[in-house]
Amino acid sequence: MKLHSAIAGATPRQLFDVPDHVAYLNCANLAPRLKCVAAAGHAAAERMASPWRIRASDWFQESAQLGQLFAGLIGAPPSSVTLVPSVSYGIAVAARNIPLNAGDNIVVVAQEYPSNYYSWRRLSLERGAPIRTAAVSQGTSITDAIVSLIDGNTAVVAVPNCHWTDGTLIDLPRIGAAAREFDAALVVDASQSLGAYQIDVAECQPDFLVSVGYKWLLGPYGLGYLYVADRWHANGIPLEESWLHRKGSENFATLVDYTDVYKHGAERFGQGESPQFYLLPMAIAALSQVHQWTPAHIQARLREWMDELSAEARSTGMDCPAPGSRVGHLIGLKARTGLPADLAASLAKRDVYVAVRGNSIRVSPHLHSPDTDIKRLVTALEELVT
């Protein structure tokens, strides 16, 4: 098995700034930095040292370019995407716009990441709308559990594409179909899959889909992406009223002529200060590389790597989700004897970097990860856990 296909004369690992002695297997926390992303960041800092070089058009062009790159990853028109600073921001946009009345219910998954829970909890308390939590039971998949909770009183189904602790796959097209059957809004946090797993909004038809940019999209921290379906554009209410998102904002001379008209599409839902002069060039470099590799290619390569890891881990007495029930880029290993409290720190002392989430050892490589990292991790776990 080889993950290191030549790309533009360099192997994928050579494109990342990861030292040879480091086994970095924690992309689900923070992506390792691509060298092209670091170079773009340095160039952006240099450019901003001379603000007289920033033109009026620069306040809009890079945002548009980045929006097009993100839209291309999910099969959406650029007019349906906008930039946000975080997942919690995008989820708050959805919570502000989806009608919810007393007696309606909100469906979430058990142990969901907090960013896709707290907005719904607040809304539940304010509106008297109970939260239904889907949990896996014996012989039932997480997708089955979610679908079983959706009914005529469901207003929102808020789910990820895979569970952030162990990579368990959630069938978004099936969830989307179930939500539409009862006219419930589908809200997706795609942060732990988008970039390494192909998601097409035409297949799952979410109302809102949000992702951070610093995990599998390989970009900088503090910049994320929000997709908003067409039906919310015309009368949607943003979280903030940025001048950048009003019609005619490109003409700085007429900004004193206030207007109630927003720009076309989802842009009204975006963050203020969306030009992000330092972060946008880095994000553009990152998404350009993801486009070059393609999520399908990344997923196929990482699934080979992960299947080998899961086989090795099982042979040492660890449990993990079966290949058909999980994504190929993220896995949760469970020790039958339990985990030491200081496991992640003990592994880090050996230059092996993973995360512990819940009762899982979460392993999340990328194309920089050679096969030898599997043996390094398994050997360390044998000594520390089993």
C-alpha cells in the first residue's frame, strides 16, 4: 500500500511541514500545515505591511474566489455559500432562521460536538421544543436511530456526517430524505469529513451545512464555510448586519447611502470583516490543494491506511468500528481494559500524536502519514494500554 503518489514532483508528505520523526495522526483536531499554506500566510502578512497596496476590489475578490472553491467541493452554486468564523456561528444562523414552536422537536445524535448542540439547547428551552437524542443500541445503526426519531413534530434534524469521536458514518442522503418527508430542516456539521470525504448537497439536500476550515480542509483556524439552501435566501435573517453584504457595497463612495437590500444569495448570512486579508490567501491555497487531490482520492488512500490499522489493532485486543460502518479517514479504537488517563501525553513523548475523545483513541491521519506510522502507533499502544 502506498500513500505517496507523486504530485507535481513531490510526495504528499513533502508538501506538509511534518518532520520525519513525528507520527502526526490528529488531523481531526488540527490539520498539519501544508507548506503552500504557510507560504501564502507569510505573503499575506507582507502584503498587509503596505496597506496602500490594498485596492477596493481586494475586499471582495478573494472572498469570491474562496467561495467558488468551497462550492465546488460540495456541488453547490457559489451563490449558496458564505464565509463564517466558526461552526457555532453557522449553527446559530440556522437556529435563528428555522421556525420552531412549542411542541416541535429537535433531533440530535448522542455525544454530538458542542458547537452543534448548544444553539439547539437554548432554542429548546426558549421555545418549549424537546430535544430527541439518537443513540446506538444493539443491532441498530446510528442512522437507523436518527430516522426512528423523526416524525411530524420534528422541526430540525441536526447531525454530522460522521461522529467526531470514532468516525461512525451517518447516511446523510437517507437522513435528508427522512427529514424532507416530514418537512423538517436538515442542518449538517461537516467539519469531521468535508475535504477527506465526498459530500454532495444535491444528494443529501441540507438546509444548512457548515464546516470549519482548519481540519480536513487544511486551512487556517478562524475561518469556516456555510452553505444555505435557496429557500432561505430571500427572507433570511443574518446574525449581524455587515456593510459588506449589502447591495452596492463595492462602491465605497456611496456607503453613506444606506440600503435595506442584501446581496444575492447566501452572502447576507456571512460574518463581518469577511475579507480576512491574512486568512483568505491561506484558505485558498489549502482548498486548491484539496481540489487537486480530490476528496475521493484522499478517502480511498486513507481507507487503505485505516483498514490496515484496524486489523493490527484488533490483533492486539482492541475494538473499533467495522469498515462498512465508518468513514475511511477517522477511527476510534477502544481498549477492552480501559484507557490510561495520560495516554495522549504518553504517546506524545514518543512523537506519536493522537487524541482521546470519550472512551476512544481517535486516530486521524492524512496523506502525509506513511505505513510505518501504523506500526509505531500499535507498538506504543501495546506497551501503554494492552
